[in-house]
Amino acid sequence: MSIIVLGSINTDLVIRSPSLPRPGETVLGGEFYRAAGGKGANQAVAAARTSREPVTFLAAVGDDSFGHESLAGLRKENLDTRFLKLVPNQPSGVALILVDAGGQNLISVASGANLYLRPADVHAVPVEVWQNARVFVACLESPLETVMAGLRRAKQNGLTTIINPAPADREILFAVGLRLIDVFTPNESEAALLTGRKVCTADDVEAAARQLQSAGCSRVIITRGEHGCCVLDGECVEHIAALNVEAVDAVAAGDVFNGALATALAEGRSLIEAARWASTAATISVTRRGAQPSIPIRDEIETTWKDL
């Protein structure tokens, strides 16, 4: 099992409408649907669908209908689900998502049982699971102390660590700097919040990446949606363009990028090649609606990759 993912599980309640409402505005004409989501679960499923080996997933759900449906769906994937925690007397995580005609979104999350994933749950994972893995991935929808416990355990066992700082939380910079993080993957808005600077142009993105690098992480990838991503690996900078597609729903694109990136790194690809492969996966995902329903399988990515 080459990848361990620590993160959140949510049920996404989605309304797709012509435009996103401004504060105080009501927008009619929407279509409602429900999909499996949560940044951690999306990343785990993306890694599982692209990896040739099972992916270990650490997460928590409530003992309710949403939680049981989530567990049933995850058990159908290429996942080791032994460490999924059922939390009594707590609701499962829920995300309310608005998506416009161009695929852009607004998201509000009620974390529920996700907040009950504890450092003790990380320490309960047997050492052989860590020793047999090569890459550890986490986002920030789980408690920071739990993410930090996962990072420490991963580094103790020699894993490459990927942190997707979403939702952005400056505490990750102060907890240990970025010294436990091998690859840091904010998007433009997260990079802006973490650095306190404007992040709009390619030059802005590169400057933000260098600032984050100076905080302790030698490798930074800032994802830029339709503009691709910027990869900073030591002194090497590469701007990777996104494929030109018609976006339908970008809600899980960043998660797909991180899950596919983990697979590529676990297989020994260079960071730049891994980022190109992950960008291809993310681009495929935005052409479909829903979070986990949009995640491509390995063969789809390879076919698109070969046609580039």
C-alpha cells in the first residue's frame, strides 16, 4: 500500500444555477443533486482510482445515514478502509455547494464527525502500514493536531509528505513551519492568504511560491485552475498550462490533482512530470459534475496523457 491519505468525508449537497449569488441575492433556476465528497475522501478516491495498489484512508464519519452511505461507497473503491472511524452521536460532515454555469463554486462545510478524528487514531495505525507506504497526503479539513500527528508519523517512517492547505489556515505555518512537508500544494487564493500578498499573475504566483519555500518547504505547487499550475522544486520553476476543455464543475479539481500527484510520486516520477500527470487528471474531472463522480480512472488519464 504505497499511499496513506488522512482527511475528511462529507456528503455534498449541490445546487447548480446560472450564476453564483451575491450577498443578499437569491438566484433561481437551480438544479439540485447529491454526491459523495469531502476533500480527504476525494483525494483518497483520486489516489485509489489512479494507483495500482490499495490506498490507506484515515477518516471519520457519524453514525447516521450520510455516514453509512459514505462508508459503503468508499468500500467499493481501491481503498484500505480499516481505519475509517464511526463516531456515535455526531452528524457526518456535510458541504453545501453552489456551482455556476462556468463550473466555478462556493462551498460551506459543516464538519461534524470530521472534527473527531484524533491524533490517537493516527497512532493506532500499525507501524507496518507506515513502513510499507511511500507517500502521505492530508488536507486541513481535519483537526490540525491530527494532521500534524500524521505528518510526524509519516516523516518518522521516511514517507514523502504532501499537504494541501485547504481550507487555508496560517497555523500550519507556525505549528512546525513547513519542515515536515515535502510538497505544499495551495491554490492561488490559499497562497494569497498564507503569504499575505496578492496572487494573480504568473509572476505573483512564482513570488508566493518562493515565499512559502523560504518558510521551510523546498517544493511548492500552486494550482491555478484553468491557468494550470506553477511548480517550484528547489531553484527550478515550471509553469504548466492546463488542457483546454469546457468546464462543467470544478468542485473537486484540486483534490483530484493532489490524489493523482500522490500516485505519480509514489511511482517515482519527478515532481514536474507528476504535476503534469496530476493536472491532466484534474482537467478531466472538471468536465463532469459532482466531486467523487467526476474523478477519472488511471486508463483515462493515460489515454489523454499519450495524446498530448
